[in-house]
Amino acid sequence: MNDIPVTRQTALRDLIESKSIFRAPKHRLVSSSGKSLSWLIDLRPVLLSSEGLDTLAELFWERYADQLPFQVGGMEMAAVPLVAGILMTAARKGYNVNGFIIHKERKQYGRMNAIEGDVSDAPIVLVDDIFNSGASLEQSRVVLAEIDRTVWKVWSVIDYGSRTGIDWQKRHGVPVESAYALGDFGLKLSSPKSVATQLSFITRWVNKAASANHHYVVPKSAPRAQNGLIYFGTDSGEMHCVHGASGEMRWNFKITAGKHKGIWSTPYVTPEFVFFGGYDGNLYALCAESGREMWRYVEPDWIGSSPAYAADLNFVFVGVEYASPTRGGGVAAIDAKTGHKVWEFPVRCYVHGSPVYAGDPSLVLCGTNDGELLALDARTGALRWKFQTNGAIKHAPALDPERRQVVFGSFDGSIRGVTLDSGEQKFCIQTGNAVYTTPLIDGARAYCGSTDKYLYVIDLMTGEGIAKIGAHAKIFSSPSRIGPWIWFGSTNGRVRAIDPETFALAGVFQLPDAITSAIEFDPVNQILIVASTANRLYGVSVTPPLAHGVVQTDKSRVDVTALQLARLAVDAIVSRTPLPEPEKYRVTYTLPQGGAFVSLRNQTTMQRVGRGGQWTFEASDLSPELVVIVAAMKACANLPADSLRDTVVSVSLFGLLEQTTLEELNHEKFGIVVRATAGAKLGGALPNSPEYSNEHGQYLHALRNAKLAQWEGHTLYRHTVERQAEHSGWPIYGAPFPYEPAELTRVVSWLLDPQQPDELENFGSDFTERLSAVAVTRYVGNAPFADARRQAIDTAFTTALLPVTGAQTLRDLKEAVACHRTGSEHVLLSLLFTGRRVGDRMRCRGHFRMDRDALICKGDNETRIFLPVSTMQSGMDEETFVASLPDFPTATWEIAPCLTWAVVEGKANPLPMRGAFVEPTQCDDANTPVGIRLP
């Protein structure tokens, strides 16, 4: 604050003191939890005064004017006047500055935006009135991360200097600067309460489904985990099955649903079947393994209810809805084997509620939209009893078998307990708004959320309320017991873990959109599964781990993948708990026969944090489990625990080490190890690396890692490599390229040949998901094109970049390529695969392979691409070339693996190329690369 004029600083402080600081006992001050406060700061009177807002804006620009260009944003409501004042002052001073506002909850109408205003590629300064815990800034950071934007700095009016706020800064590396500290007003925070357990979270993967309906912020299809697979429905009418380890699609099943609702039914999953309803009016049974339809029940008009299953009866129970004016809905029992209706109990209103099956005394319990809780005979559908409330019952009830009671919520705002055998009311807790969740029965307590923004805790022995826990947003998410904690989500996108002993917050993490469904746990992959209303599914790991044990195959050992075991080891190091014991685990699938290499990267920037390897020369050296654990320990060695909290992990598994010679190497396919003949020196080099471009370079790299000179005695080995990674955006370096050159040449030939109309075999969505763009370069040379690999440098290029999305098919690409080669005599076709963003241009150094990578520079108004066919003609080495690239301050650079083929008129087959047309010695190294400008 030393650089700010004292007069203005002092005047604003006095204004805040007079208008925005309130002290007891002069003012009666109450916290959100109902407790008395000794003081309170409310900056709205200052922000809504012309004097205060103008002074704040002037202070902001006196601090930041010399750091332009950047953009300014923040979260409603405090940031609305702040951003407006800062932008108006900027316009008066002649600064061209972009601004935006982030909603606390996504709008449910209009364009249904989470952000108002356009967010450019310029650095982002977030502004806020008060910086305390960092909760609102964390929500802003996560929403911006959803559109691939990062926060540069934060500016607030007053910094409380809280411990949680300081932790937030350290965790995310975002500096927070403020006009004032709390001490400037003679105030200080009370001593923070000790936190017995601090949970930390890392998002391992995100599965993004299309066509989310943001208008409905209500419970939708909750995810269900079974045998390492995750099943969930979407607004677009698809039932997805994804791998819990990666979030990648295993299968999906599409129904014909309306425009607004698809599948809101939470699937009931057995080892063999997946049962769910859809708003096309059908109840489906699919094969859990393949997604193949087994049967469908088609009588209703709509089904939003989630099915229940009775294994002893082999019945599926579900609520149904009808368009008939005389038949609103009902509860139906369906034969799980045939899909035939066994019985149905009709009611006047729709049944949005979901049933629950009580094996003893063979009852089906389900709520209706007219406020009745029905107890039906599970075999016959006969009514045993019913309980009437004053509001709709739209979620499943919960069973308390120990006390033989049913606990449920209603839109009349009540949470009730009634006897299982007769429906007699035992207790009623009144909340402040509609209850749209299923209670959790945990021992002698029930936990139930309400849209009044509180989670209620009820003593089931007495029927009395014990506590209510504030969430600062509506709770539709049914609570879950996972590990030692109670978990639930809220509409502000936060997932909370509550200590059931003290009701203290054990951990919280932020997602970009509302959480209205129950939190699921995948025990195979040891991760939380969270669905948002934006049709996003998140796999989130927790430190310390929630549970040990993954898939128990016998009493002594647990089956895990090498990646899961490496993650357990890293989590143990972070939480300072004992490392996993090798004899308690069994590595399945691919084994590290020749060793393993563990790499750690920051999950936001994907910059490498640590790495370490362990090689196995004899089968008796180490067990596969110990190899992985040792490699993980080496990767974490000498790194502070805090730097490991936000990391993602990959494990490279080596095949058997095979003694070889330099002539037998293939640097794109095999990894290598050099081992000293005498002593313990050894070092390796993975395939497909930016550190080298040929076998000799790979060999020298391994020698450097081993700290060996070429003349020192050593043995050379090669091995295959298979990588398992937690992040789908992990750089491809260090693992063999997934496609053989001959396969890709066949794809290029097909793309260029209009006479081949049929789809290619073995190339589908996986290929287009890996592909980020296709570049079609048309060129005209002075000399006849006798040799595609040696062409005169005097060549004119015209390049079109065709972006590829995962939704495209190869046929779409074929048509796009055909449009851009019309009339072209000579064509180069380049396939650009998904690479990674590196930030500014100088970060390309050391990661850019001139003969195999394209550089993509994205600025505010244009995109430039540097293809290998042009960069290699510069005649420069990699470091000199990167240094000569144009410097655009606000541009971001990407490195994308790129393969190129030349197509010559009159020749049927495309010719694969390496790098450029000409030998580097024939080029003029005085040329400065300018790149190919793209619109």
C-alpha cells in the first residue's frame, strides 16, 4: 500500500469506518449460524456511494495501470459495482479494458449463463470487497477453469488475513493484494478453532455430456458405481457407462426423449442389469456390461422416478406418469426378467417420487405429487396404509429398520418419521422450505437436507432435532455416508464433508455448477463420483484416502491397478500416513515386468512436479507392488507435501528388459536403460520424447541420466512401455504413439480419395477425440515435384486449419478436406493430435520437437500455426527457433504432435514426410519465422 497516495487512502478508510463498520453493543449483530458478533463489516454502503466507488476505482488504477493489458471480473454481488466502477474509470482514462461478472448460481432462463460478459484471453484480475476464506474466489476460479481460463491476481478492498485465505493463496499460487488489512480498522479475527482433520481434493477426470438443461435445478440422475464402472443418465436422454479410473466412455444408450428432459431417473444397477426410466415413458433394462437393451416397458407417458429392485421377488418397482386426465400416475411392479407388468397401483396425480423396497414386511413405499406416502404390498400392489401430508413427496423415503420406521421429506417443509407397519406418525421436524431429498439413516441419526439451505440432523430415538448445518445454498443432494464423513452437495456447486461427531466441516470442494444429486463413491478406484446439473460427471480423489481395500478377492490381498497403487502411495506421503504394504495388494492388468516410472504433474498447469523410476533386471528382484511403491517414493522424494496435494499421477509400466544394441533401437516405440558394468549407475530414456529426435539422441539421454560417459563400460537394454494416467490431457511424450504410421497413411489416403465412400474400420470416435485439427496446405513450387521429400525452397503456401471436435465423424472430416483441396495441384495434409498448452512462447523450449510438433499461437484477434514442414526450413536449431518466434503478450501457445503427408498430382498414395521438404543445410537461416496466419 506504500505506492498509494496517503490522502486518498486515508479518506477512504475514514469513509469505510463511518459507513461500513458496525460494532456491538451499539448494533445488534448476528452471524449466519445465529450467534452474536462483536463486529461486522458491510461494504455495500460504500460501494453504493459515488464517493466510495470512485475512490476505490482510482486506488485500483493507481496500483495496476502500469500492468495492463488485463481484464477485470468478479462474483456477484459485491463485484458488480466494483467492476462497473473500475471499467468506467478506465474508459475515462483512455484504457481499453474488458470486464465480466460470475453468477453465484447459473441463470435458469434466457441464455442460462454462468458468466455475464465475454472472457478474453487476457490475464484476469478478480476483484472482491472482502477476502476472508477465499470461498467465493474459489468458486470463481473453478467456473473460469471450466472455460480454460486462469486467475492472474486478486484485488480486494479489505483482507481479513484468515488462515483459510492464506492457504487458498498458497494452494493455487494466486497473489491477493488489498487496499486495507483488518488491522487498519483496529479489528482482528478471533482465534481459529483447531481442525482435527483437513481433507484435500483433486479432480482426476471430468466426463462432459452434451445438451445440459440448465433451467431445471432439481435432483436429476445420480451416478451409481458398480465393479469400477459408473452409470448415470443425462438431460439429452443418454444412459452413460464410463470407466471409473479415467471417466472414458465404455458405452452409452440413447432414448428418444423430449427437448427439455431426458433421463432424470437414477439407475438401479445389479451385476447383470441396469434399470432406469426415461421421459420418453419407457422403463429400460440394459446389460450392465455392454449396454445392450434386454427389454423395455412402454405403457406410461413419462417416467422421472428412480426404480427400486427386489432381488427375492425379481421385481422392479417404479413411479409412472400419464397424460390422461383421469389417470395421473401410479406405482408399478415389473418382472425383471421379462419386462411384463405384474401390478400397478393408480393415483390421481403424477408420481415423481421414487419407491423403496422393504423386504420385511414385503412393502413398497413411494410418495406421490398429491402428498401421500403409499405403503403397498410388494407381491400384489394392494394398499396396506397411506399417510397424507400437505405437500408433494418427490423423493424416495428412507428405511430405519432398527426402529421399524420410515423417514421422508415433503414439499410442506417437513421431515417426518412414521411406523413401517402402520404409518403412524412418530415425529415431525419443520424446516423453512420444501424438502426434496432422501434422508440418510446413519446409526441412531437421520440426516436430511432442505431447500431452506440447511442440513438437519435428527435423533431417531427421540424424534428431536440435534443440529442444523448451514450450506449457504439450497440442498437437493441426498446425503451419503462415505468413509467417516457425511457428504452432500448444494446449488452453489460445493460438496461438503461433515464430521458426524462434532458436525464440523471436515472438507469442502467447489465445482462450477449446482450439485443436486447424491454423492457416490467408487470403491474400486477409490474416488468420489459427483454429478452436476450441467451434465458433468467428476471423479475426485480425497486425501487422506476414504477407505483402503479396492476389490477384495481373498482375505489377504486387494486387487489394484498400478496407477491406483501409485496414487495410494502418493496420498500416504501427502497425509504423512504409512505407505501401502506391498503384501496387502496385488497389481492386476499390465504388470511392471521390467520396472515402472512414476511421474507427477500439477493438475492445473500440467507442469512436471516430480518423477522417479525403478527397473527390474531379474524376476526375483522386487515384487510388482514394491516396484510401483518405490517408483512413487522416488517421484515424491525431497518434495514438500503441499506441492503434492494438487498433482495428478501417471505410471509407465515397462515390459521385460531385453539386452540390445544401438542399431536395434526405435526411439518412437521402445524405452531404453543403460546399466554400468561395474557399480550401481543406471539411467533410462522413454520413447517419443521432446528431448531427442533419433535413436542416438535417446541413447545419449539415457547415458546422461545414468551419469555415464560413452567410454565407460555399460549394457544397453530396451523395453516396451504402457502408460496409465489419471488426467486425459497428459502429454503424449514418454509413451509410444498410439497409431502405426501405416495405419495413419491409410486414414490420409481415405480422406483424400472421394472414391472411397465407406467408413474406415477400426477408426472411430477414439481417433477423432485424439485429433485436434487437420491442416490442408496447398503449395505451388517453381520446379516439377519429382521428389516429395526434396523440393526447392521457393514455394508458396496456403494453409487452412480445420478444427476437430469429438462429435465429428471421419466422414465430416473427409468432406471438409475435399472443400479445401479443390483445384490444388499439390497438397500437404497434416494431422494435429491433442497436445498441451504451455503458456508463453519461451515455455516451448525443451518440449518442442521441430520435426514432429506444430506450434499453435492463439491471440486476441488471430491464430498462427507453425507446421513442421515450414519450421524445419528455417535451418535453426530448436532453441534458436523458439527464441525467434514472435512475442505476443496476451497469446497462449500450444504444442501439438503433427504428422504430414505430401500428395502429388497423378500419384495415388500420400507420401509420409519427416519435417521439411529440404535438407536443413540448403536453407537460409536468416529468415525469421512468421507462421501461417489463420482467421
